[in-house]
Amino acid sequence: MALLQISEPGQSPDPHQRRIAVGIDLGTTHSLVAAVRNGVAECLPDDQGRVLLPSVVRYMEMGRRQIGFDAKAAQAQDAANTISSAKRFMGRSLADIESPEKLPYRFKTDDSSVISVETVDGAKTAVEISAEILATLRFRAEDTFDDDLYGAVITVPAYFDDAQRQATKDAAKLAGINLLRLINEPTAAAIAYGLDNAAEGVYAVYDLGGGTFDISVLRLAQGVFEVIATGGDSALGGDDYDDALAAWVAEKTGTQLESAADKTAWRIAARHCKQALTESEVVAFTADISSGSVSFDVKREEFIALTAHLTSKSLAAVRRALKDADLGRDEVQGVVMVGGSTRMPQIRQAVADFFGSEPLTNLNPDEVVALGAAIQANQLAGNNTAGDLLLLDVIPLSLGVETMGGLSERIITRNETIPTARAQDFTTYKDGQTALAIHVVQGERDLVADCRSLARFELRGIPPMAAGAARIRVTFTVDADGLLSVSAKEQTSGVEAHINVKPSYGISDDQIAQMLQDGFATAQEDMKARALVEARVDADRMLLATQSALDVDGDVLSAEQRDSIDGLMTVLRAAVASDDPAVVEGATQALAKGTESFAAERMNRSIQQALAGKSVNTI
């Protein structure tokens, strides 16, 4: 009898069959697909030898569409139906977009929290637009290998929140792609750089793309890529440099942009001027709009000055990431530059000045993210038999639940390595409480009002018990894609509730950029606010427990004792209104001390009732 063969863990069932797995960099300006061929990661070109695919989709009548270079070429004359930079809309609502009136699109205004753009082919969401780009890259890979695609690793900015990651996952599904994993763009770049250069030590990855900025600090050692800290801004990128230049030239020339075509032509001219300033000291900003042709000379030093606030914004995130990693600038062996926007001279100079050494630019900043994703995809598909790659990524913002008094109790702290799971026990606030409302929040502040609400759900069916007797275990699980699920289970009865956190849209531009900054800037204020809330919650609990005891056993007290306790309760109720936690705590302790003899009398009565009618022999 022949022995049945079983494949090695993680390897292809057929040793002669190689699974086609790719890495996809779904970018704001351009997108790429890469794969490992003959042991080397490389970007896959289209039939004209171009590896970059412009992230532009044009919708036309009768369901027709153009994607990539053809769409980009038609952008000026059909601006309203040609959507670019859709990545900036992923997982967001219209309220999250800064100055939407400056964009050439007709946004659909309804009750939906998801952004959609009106086109001649109907309303299109950012997920649908991104799916068109992903599907195009999928077809390119399948044509290259003449085989079906097994799966893909898709990269996202490290600072993408839960909603933005979920939107990316939905786009992959819509494009017919088996998503192997979402990984952070700086981490993918570190994989490509580390394996290509056999680098070890602590490295920073400065990733400035078309629409997002990420900074990650990683430790590389023998195939282990450990993310120590991450930060950034999901609404800062090359597009913002374009917009700043476009607005400045419009002001200098007194140009009014009315139509969608004019706005698009002006933005395209700004981008061309920005790119040319990388090589030249002076460049003519030229645009043909409905009112005529405009030409204006822009000096590189002027461009650097008018965008200095954007560059400073990125360096502020770098400082925070180093502080989180507890590292000094001199402890970073090198800085890997990622994203086409890092070609700007002022960016390279600012990074060099900050770290005191020239950044590493030996890999193509446009391709390095896709190459790293391809290496990870090759391993997840079971094709990598030569060695192991261990990827330890982190979450960018803390996750927690709301507790009594509107406080945020963190379950998973920021920069925690993922995948991860953390659990914490909670209890009920009132006697006989049979349900628990669980509010999941994200952020660094102590008060829920200052954090981002992610989801709410209820745990029902808790057996009636005294306040504080129930034990509810709340478990947070973050998967390798950075997506969250939460469960709550009452330990004695086993009743359980569960939710996969799927917010309808993401954190706003201002919120996600300022959450960490606010957490640091208001730490002292938050501590005082938390102390006051906790003191008030304890006071309310003490008042509730004392009143319940009086209702049941108040008859054991003399009139004088009852008046004394009532007086202490009145004092505590008044103290709760105070803004000084010491005053509230003092009044709570006074009531606790004033009811000690009452508690003893209640205990004696309980013992007498328990022993009533029983003989010594039965005890």
C-alpha cells in the first residue's frame, strides 16, 4: 500500500506547483503590482513596459471605463467623471474631506456616511474606484504568469484606522482578489530594504506618498522585522504640496477657477511644476484654462518656503515616533525614503538635517513598498522554502471601552505588536443589573468624549446579582490586518456577545493627526478629570449602597443614628457637585466611616436570621 503524502506546514501541497502570489501597493497617485520571480522580487510591467499604473479611473456612458494612463490623459477634458486620489476618500465621510468644493467632483449628498462621486455611470464610492485599480493589477499579474492569481498582500498606510483598512479589504474582495494580508507600507519597505541590503539594527522608514505620510521605527535582525513605533498623518502627502503651490500661483496671478476642467488643469500644472522643481531652480507654471493661458515663473526657494509648514508637520510625527520608541536620533542607523514625494529636495534635506546623516535612497522609492509586499506574499503562499521571515507590526492608536462616568479604559495600548488579544474583567454598577452596554473607543485621552467612537453593542442575560458580583470578561482581538473584534462574556452564566468592529467611515483628518498630540498635551488635565470622575462614581456608588441598606434594614437604627447618616448623605450629595476630587473623596470616606456601626448591626441581624430555629447540633 502506498503511503499518502502530506505537505510541509506552509508549503504548497504540490512541490512542483508554485502558487501565484503578488504584492500590491495601492497608492494615492500610482499603484503597482510585484511578484517574486526566480527568487527575486520585481515589479510587473504592463504590455508597454510600464510598471506604474496611475490611480485614476474615468467612468463613461454605457458602463464603459478607462483606468490608468488612458484615464489620466482624459482628466483635463472630463474632470467630473475622472477620479484620482480616491485613496484619500477610503473609509471617510464627506464631512471628513477638507474643502471638497475645491475638487472637480460632484459628491453625492445624502444620509449615507460613505463618500460617493456622481458620474455619468452613476454614483461611485472610493471602494468601487479602488477595486477597478486593483482588478487591473490583478489582470496584469495573471497575464504575466498566464495563470490564476492565488492571492495578494496589499499595503496600507501605517496610520490607516480600522474603517480605512476595512474599506481596503472590501475593495480587494470586489476586485476578486484573495487577500492574504494587509501590511503597513513602511513595514513592506523595510522588508524590501532589509532583505536586499542584509541590513540589521534600528531603521526609520520615512514614507511620503501622494496622499498619506507614515513614519515607522523598526528593528531588523536575522529576518525578524519588529516595528517598535509608528506614526504619521493619513491626510498629508504630495497632493498637499500640489494644492499649496496651486493656491499660491492662483493668488499671485489673480486667477479665478470656476469650472471642474479649470480646477483639474490647474492641479495638473501644479504637479508638473513641482516635479520639475526637483531638477531645476526656476520652472514656468503653465496652464491652459477657459479664461486663457497662464504662465508664471516659480523659484525652488519660493516653493520650499510656501510648503515649509507641511514638511514641519511630517517631522513633528517623526519626533513623536522616536519618543514612543524611546530612542534618540543618533540611535537610528539609517532612514529609508519611500514614496515618490520624497524626491523633493526639501524633503531629503529636512530628513538629513534632522537625523544628521544622508537618507538611504538606493532603492526606487516608487517601487520599494510593492517589492516588500511581494516578498511577504511569496511566503504566505508557501513558496518561500529558502528561509523564514517574521513580521511583527503594531497598531497606531490605543483601543478600549467606556466605563462609568465616561472614562476610557484602555485594553490594548498603542504600538502593541499585532496580531494580539487582550482581556479585562468588568462588573455591574447596580443591584440586579441584567445587561451591560459596551462602547468601544479608539484614542489616547482619558475621557470618552475626547476619543473616537468605533462601535457599541450590548451583553444581555446577565443573572441578577448584587452590584459588583458579576464578572464580565471583555476581550479585544486585533488580527494581522489590524482589524478589531470585541467579545464580552459573563463568567458564571456563560452568556456572551461579540462584534466585528466595522465603522461606517474613518477618523477625520484633524482627529487622527491630533489624537496622540492631544494625549501628550493634555495628560495632566486628563489625570485631574479622571480623578474627579472616579471620585464621583465612588460617591454615587456609596450613596446608592447606603440608601439600599436603609430601605431594607433602616429600622435597626435609632432616630439619632438615622439623622446622622442622613446628614452625611446630604453632605456627600452636595460634595459631588464640587470640582475638587479631594472634597468628594473626603465626604465619601466620612459616610463610609459613619455607617460602620450600621453595617455591624446589619451583619448581626443577618446572622440571627440565619440561626433562627436551629439547634447547636444542626449548625
